[in-house]
Amino acid sequence: MTPKHAALAVLVAVVWGVNFLAIDLGLSDTPPLVLVALRFALVAVPLVFFVPRPNAPWRVIAGVGLFMSAGQFGLLFTAMHLGLPAGLAAVVLQCQMIFTLIVAAVVLRERPTRRQLTGALVGVAGLGIVALGRLEGSGAAAGAAALVPLLICVAAGLSWGIGNVVSRAAHGANGFGMVVWSALVVPLPILALSLLLDGPGAVAEAFSSIGWPTIASLAYTVVLASLLGYSIWNSLLGRYPAALVAPFALLAPPVGLLAAALVLGEVPNPLELAGAVVLVGGVAIGQLRRRVRRAAEASVPEELRPAQSRG
């Protein structure tokens, strides 16, 4: 990868890490589900009129939208609204790797490798340490309440993992087109859920009193995190093996933690920080080394590869 493209990959990871601060800003002004509905309405419109529909069945496009977008972000925004710190949310959401592994094994009958299983177990241990840190930091009386947003964020990771498996059926489809068209199925169900949970009065007030925090949050999450971020990411995936590109995403959680500490003053306690390191380490064990090895093999000319690596 050229230095320019490596710098672009790092830029995307930074944008996605800081994205959690933008979400936190919007939640200070707008209910979580309304914010999700607004975000994906702006991702879809007006681009859906100009971007060709991806070459995938409607059920796959809808599945990606419902699980990877509506489910993941509806639960993530709710968890942060209920008190999960932005930096910690950036890390806990990476449990999607564990759920992707499990769902793919159950639905697609994909047998995980020993390294993937090891990474998943390490990730689960990291989540357990984070949970202990939440209990310790909140005191005995508020311990259970502090775990609720954490568990909701874990559920967001589950939804993302299911979306990852659903998206496998769209192999070869244009990634940017999938982002735009799958966003179409998000706003109405999420808005209906907000009407049910928050009430029509709260939803009406949210729309009538949109302030600068929501506008700034949407500008960042729609333009930078969704459209610009995924455009750069997909262009890099089009130029290089996924094995070279994907590991850069592991930079997003530490960026989110650091940005939240610097801007919001959210400093994890020692147990939460230790759990975050273990969780990200589990993701790295399951993905990074395997992908780096594949990238190294891909860079060797076919005629120079060992016979057992061809195929």
C-alpha cells in the first residue's frame, strides 16, 4: 500500500473513532431513535436518485439496512443515551467480531479456525472485564443499572454481526450503493419505534426544536462517517486485498477512547481500560494476523509461491 493510501486508511479510522463524539453531541439535543432516523434519511436522500441500485436481491438490501444500520445504530444510540460513555461504546461495539463468527458458524456452517476461536474467547473475557469495571465504577446500588447500556451496546454488536453475515449474500455488489439503498429501509421503522417508545409528543418536539448540536452531529455522521468514510474505504478495498485494508479499522476504538477522554473528559477506570485492551486484542488475534499473512501471500508472484499456498 502506498503511503498516500495508508494515510487515507488511517484517516478513515480516525473519522470513525471520532464519530462517537459526534453521536454523543447529537444525543444531547435529540432522542436516540429520532437521531438514527434522521441520519439514514439523509444518507439515502437525495443520493438514492443518482446512485444505481446494487446488484443484490431486495431481501439482502433490506436485511443489511435492518441489521447493520437500524439495529446496530438504534441500539448503539440508545445505549449511549442511557449513559454508556462514547469511548467505551467505540470499544464494546467491536464484539461484533464474536457474533459474526457465531452467526456465520450457525447459519452458513463456516467452521471457525483455532485462531478465530481464540480471538473470540479473548474478546468475551475482555467484555467480562469491562462489565466488572462498570460495576466497580458505579457502586453496588447502581451496578445493575450501569450494566443495562453496556448490554444494549453488546446487542448492537450482535445486530452488526448478523448484518455482516447477511451482506455476504451481496458479494460483488457496489459497496457505496449498498450503503445508500439499504438506508432506505431504516427511517420509517425506527421512527415508528420512537413514536411507540418516546410518544408522539416527544417526537414532534424533537423535530420542531432541532438545534445546532443535532445539525453538527448529522453533518459529521452523514457526510464524514457514512458517505466520505465508506467511499474512501470501498475505494481502498477496490485497490488492495481486504487483508491489507481491514486491519486499519482496529485503530478506531483507541481513537474513540482517546478522543472521548480529551474532549468529554471520559476516562475509563482501570478495569474498563484493561477490558477494552483485551477486547480489541481479541479482535486483532482473530483478524489481524490471519489477514496480514494472506496479504503477504497475495503480494508474492504466483510462480514463486509454495505449492500448498496456491489454489
